[in-house]
Amino acid sequence: MHAKTPEESRTTMTDLVLPSETNPLNNLFGGELLARMDRAASIAARRHSRRIVVTASVNHVAFNKAVPLGSVVTVEAAVSRAFKTSMEIYIDVWVEDRESGTRSKANEAIYTFVAVDETGTPVKIPTLEPETDLEKERFAAALRRKQLSLVLAGKMKPGEATELKALFENS
């Protein structure tokens, strides 16, 4: 199984915000955006693993900017780190200005997916080799997030979270 790059999993979905997808303020429902992000992340995870994938968790979502009715919204997802059977997917959401066409970042999220076989049993996936500075930054941060999650869930002792300890030792 050869290592892959984040670019090999990159998924871009662009769509229009329609009236049936908006709240009383004429902004995209948060749940609708979550569904769009989940679909894009699922495709990215499948491209990386070439297996059936399931959403394991939504680790972070930031609704920083409303997405108004009629907006062109683009969801970009790519694997930021691959572990044994799971992978973290980093998602950026962009909104185009109607008049200038310039894009601005509206939201972001981090999802975790697990690759499984036809019976739902987790299966091994390829490793990830980040290339750009941003990919390397997200790759390193993914391990810290995973360790924090394991410590909080009681599945890892705080002393074993080497990446987290390193943050505090260098302070």
C-alpha cells in the first residue's frame, strides 16, 4: 500500500444556496452546510482509502460567516492525516462575492472517517505524505487533536500524549 498525498483526496463541491435551504434570515441552514461538508469529506476519505467509509466524528465546526440566499458556496475537503484505519478530513467553505467573484472563507470543519469492509469492520488505509506548508501544518495538528480526544475519552493516559506534552514543554 503506497502513501498518498492530500491532493489525491481533494474534493471540491460548488453549489448555489436555494430558498428551501435557508432559515428565516435567508441564510443557509447550518444543518444543510453540515450535510454538504459530510458529503465532500466522505468523497475525500473514499478517494484516499478506496474503501467504504463512515463518519466517525465531527471534531470541529466553525460557522464564522453566514452564507446568504443565492450565494455560490464551495466546499473543499482533503485528508489531513491518515492513521491505521481512520483519517482526519479538513474542510474549508468558501463563498463567492456576487459582484466581484472574489472568494472569502466562510466556515471550516474537521471530520474523522473510518474505512471499513463490507461487514463494517475497520480496515487498514494508506499513509499520508503532506507536501505544502499548510498540509504539513494540518498533518501535525491532527495528531495533537487525536491525542487530546483519546485523553478526554479515557483511552490514553495524559503522560502518553507525547505531542500534547511537547506543546507545554516548549512554552
